Amino acid sequence: MTKRHRTFLLIHSFSEQILHWEALFTGLEGECTVLPQSIEEGISACRRQLPDAIILSFELPEPTDLASITALKTEFGAACPPIVVVADYGNEKIVVQAIKNGATDFLNQPTPHELQTALENAIEETAQQNFAQTAETDLYRTIVEAQTDLICRFLPNGQITFVNQACCRCFDLSSAALVGRHFFSLLTADQALMNQRLEALSCLTPAQPLVDYEYAVLTPDGQQWQHWVYRGTFDGNGQLAVVQAVGRDITPRKQAEAVLQKSQELLELAATAVDCLIYDWDFPTQTVERSRGLTQLLGYTPEEVGNSLQWWNEQIHPEDLLVMQNEATANLATGDRYFYEYRVRHKNGHYLWVQDQGVLVRDGAGQLIRIVGSTTDIDDRKRAEEALRQSETRFRRLAESNLWGHVLAF
């Protein structure tokens, strides 16, 4: 079978040894275009016609010389031909750096046969990689297009390079109309805000390639809230090369949060109006959400005490705790309402009487899932009741004393 005619581009660094290189290539099967080292000329030549492989030759390569590999890779991306570096000498550090920058192979003083073999292997390896990447890209694109999430890719300057169909549907624009636009122009018409949001992505690093934000976005269907996750991809020098953005409509969640916030505000207002603590006890997790009434009742803020149930039990007067626990055990088993009076410790150390009442919520199987209740300060009432009891006791004793006086007098 006849071998395919190969084309090579040689970019060399020393013209005084051009005869040496011509001799080296005499045995190569293929056409070689020779250029003095000028990466700009090499790029221009590749733009006119991509060779099958590029050969970079150096006498004693320095790390700065290897920047030409990065320049070629950046310019042509996945279409870049394989790059083989040939040198009179190259230490291990230089070889590693060349491969890291994107070279397919590195040869020290090769023979024509060794160079031919390396070039053929590089071309074959690149062809296999491109085939695999094409298949993988097609599969990836199929998966991406099937997603309901909005998926975009854009350059560090914000220019869109890819959008999926979900993104096109969301903004009612074709892929052709979206590619090339500034990504953040989809999310806001405010130029200053566009720049601010793009600048916010400067936090992306190879160590921390992910960041997410939420925006209110005006779409053709009206305003919606969107959550966007950004993942940065970086080149060999750690510079941001491309950003992949995945967006999702979170309007229902935001609306639910707004309703919940309003409910919580109403709950706080109600608690303030009735001058009590309102709490919501999640029984499966044993956590409790408490209203701001806690501060007026015991002097603590909800943030100070957290959502632990145990904290409240620790504030109950030791003489009342056991009685409370026994009554609660019976109630939790079968009850639907409860009513207790007991003493709890204030932040400043004294105890006060409270009235605790609420309802027990059960699921369809009768399992307790939630307890909602209120705790009211009844200390003044208890003190008044105690004062009345003591007063009645004194009057009773006085009456009994007077009665005995009459009896003795008789």
C-alpha cells in the first residue's frame, strides 16, 4: 500500500547549520518547508496550509524558546498539528517543559530514521486522539443538547463560543445569534453591571475553579431568577482559557422563599402582639426554630441559643423538669394538644413561671412529625396567686385564732 505523502514545517533557530538540517531531512519521506525561527512566520504558514507535523529545532533550547509551542497550540487549538522538538541537547527539565507546553515528542540529535519514526508516530497518535475527541465531543454535545439547564461557554472577555438549545429557548434567540455576544449581556442591559459580573469571575483559579451566583434576569417570558455555576478551564500557565456556565431557573424557589419570609415576619409580628415566644419543633430532627419573643422572655436571642432542644430543657427548674418530662412522654405518645406551667431560668439567673401550650402534628401513620407551640410569661400571675394564697392562709389562721378565743372565753 502506498504511503500518504507527508508535509512538514521546520522552524529552526540557527541558520549557520542549515546544511546539517537539510542532511537530516534527506532521508525523510515527505515534503518539508523550512523557515528560520519566527513563530509569526510559522503561524502564517500554517494558516495557509496546515502541515502534517511541525518540527521545532534548537541548538541549546531555553525555557523561553518553548513558548513557541504554547503560541502554536493557542492559535490552532485542537486543529494544531503534532509538534516534535529536535535539539542538539536537552536536559530532563527542558524535555518535561516541552511536553507540558504541548509538544508530542522531544528528540536529542536524532538520525533521519529516528526522526521519521517519531514524526509518523506523532501523526498517528494525534489522528487517534482527534478521532476519539470527535466521538467524545459528539456524545458530549448530544448530552448537553438534551439538558434542560442552560449551558454556555465563553472566553475570559465574555465572548460566547457555545450555547445549548435550552439557552436558545430561554432567550428566544438562535445559536448563531448568541455565539459572539457578551455572555452577561444576556443577563443585564447595564454595561457597568456586565463588567462588574465579569470582573467577579477573576476569583476563578486552578485551585478554586468553581463559583456560583444568583441573578434576577429579564427574559422574553418575563423576569425570572437564575442560578449560574461557573467553572474555569486553565491553560498550562494557569491562565483562564474558557469559562463554562450552567444556569437554572430558580424562580419557584425564590417565590417560596419570599412566601416563607413573609410568613416568618407575620409570625414574629404575631408573637410580638401576644407578648410570647412561638416555636416550631421538628420532631424527627429534634431541632427547634424560635421566634424573637425568646429575647423578651428570657433575655437570649435565637442566634445565641441555636436550634437545640436540649438547651431549653437545661433552662427548666430542676424541681419541674422530671414532672414535665413525665407529662410530655404521655402527651407525645397519643395526645394532640398540651398545656404546662413550669419555671425556666432567665439569662440573668432568676427563674420565672411560664405557660407552655401547643399542638402536636402527626403524619398519616400517626407518627409525630412536628410540634408548634407558644410560651408565655405568667410570672406576675403566679406571684399574685401566691400572694393571694398566703393572704387567704393568714386570714384563715386569724379567723381560726379568733374562733378559739371565743371558745376559751365561753
